[in-house]
Amino acid sequence: MRYIDHHAHMVSRTTDDYQQMALTGCVAVTEPAFWAGWDRSAADGFEDYFRQLTEFEPNRAAQYRIQHYAWMAMNPKESENRELSRKVIERIPKFLGRPTVLGIGEIGLNRVTRNEVATYTEQVELALEHRQLILIHTPHLEDKLKGTRISIDVLRKYSKIQPGRVLVDHAEEHTIEMILEHGYWAGLTLYPNTKVSPQRAADIIEQFGAERICIAGACDWGPSDPIAVPRFIAEMRRRRHPDALIHRIVFENPVQFLSQSPKFKVRADVVNEIAPATVAR
Ligand SMILES: [Zn+2]
């Protein structure tokens, strides 16, 4: 089954992973800017990273017939450094016009500090100013509930924000309701050990339905699984959910959200190939 992974940190992945994703049906990935696992020393380091995301990585992905898009941001972890954040944010606008950049992300909170909230708020305003889609990271473990709530509170202060143009990611059982009820999209990122498993994601779909929910593998530099989405597909099939429903979640939903950026276009051969499945629904 063809799928799109809307949250994949491919810069920390090998070509074997691209190959595995291509072999399991991945046709497109979108890669949010994030923390590299270590703090960068200067804004130049971020600029090089943004160039990697917009110049090098799309070509690497194309060798496996995977389309690659990116999001620009100062990530939540390094957002704590206000001085560095201001310098990085100044450099973001010049990347927003690039052909594969879909919006601002992943922005949000890590430890839910005053500095992080300030940097996050500035980037929400940046997205509004440049009419960009927004991808939000929510904190992990004990900070998730509070962090998700505060992230949403900030968004709700801006009446100009259209909730349907915002995806709040790393949702879990206890946060998905507050994300969906305000009209935002919710992302479930699947991990082998921590966070949401393919089984829990299937439970969540059974409980909350498929509307405005996207599934991703995250694939970052830590323990993570580049083919987590196919594992979710397998779990849904094991539970005898129809392929049309699964296709909607792993393909049509991300297309619907991402296509709000005029730059996002699924390759014509992929559209033609999956057309029968879409018609069958
Ligand atoms: Zn991420």
C-alpha cells in the first residue's frame, strides 16, 4: 500500500532506510527541522542544516523515487537559547520560498519553559506573517499534557490562525481529543520502544476515527523505525479494517493536509497508480 510519512528525520538515516521505505510503499516524506541530538554552536550550523534539508536530501530521496519536502524551524530543544533562536529565526524566511519547503516546523515546547514559549510564539507569528502551514512538536512523557495544552493556548490567542492549517504532532491517547476538538490535525508518531506503538495507533483510530489524523514513523537519530507506518498498516489489516480506511489514513489524509501548501504535489504516476483504490472507496 502506498503511504506518505509526514514526519521523517531522514538526515539521520542511511540509504538502506530509504530503500526499505521505498520497498514498503513510501512515496513521499516530509522532514521537519529538529534537534540533532547535540546543541549547535552558532546560527551558521542551522543554515547549513536548512541547506541540507532543502538541497541535498531531496536529491538523495529521489534516487529511491521518494519525494522529499521539508519544514523550517528553530527546534523546541534549542529554543531555550533565546539569543541563538533570534539569529536562527532571522534566517528562516529566505528558505520559505524554496520549492520543497511546506511551512514552519517542528516548533513547540520541550521542557515547557518561559524561553521555549517565547521562541515558539515568535515562530507562530512568523508562520502567520508568511502564510505558512505549521507543524507542532509536543513534549514527551510527563511534560506532554501540559506542553500540548500550552501550545494550543498560544495558538488560540491568534484569531487569524486557521486550525486546519496546523498539525499537532506526537499526540497520544490523553492529548488527541483536545487537539481534534479545536479543529487542528493530529499526528501519531510511532516508535519501537517509547511513545505510540503501531498497536496503540490502531486503538486510537478505533476510538477516535480517521478524520484529521496522520501517522508517521519519525525516523530520527535515536531508536526508531523507518517502516513504522507499514507496521501500522499490517496491524490495521490484522484487525480486518478495510484497505480503503487504511489508505485514507496513510495516504489521503496527509495529502489533504499537506496540499494546503501549493508546493505539495504527489507525482502523477503515483496518483494514476492508486486511482482505482480511491475510486473503490
Ligand atoms: Zn521530529
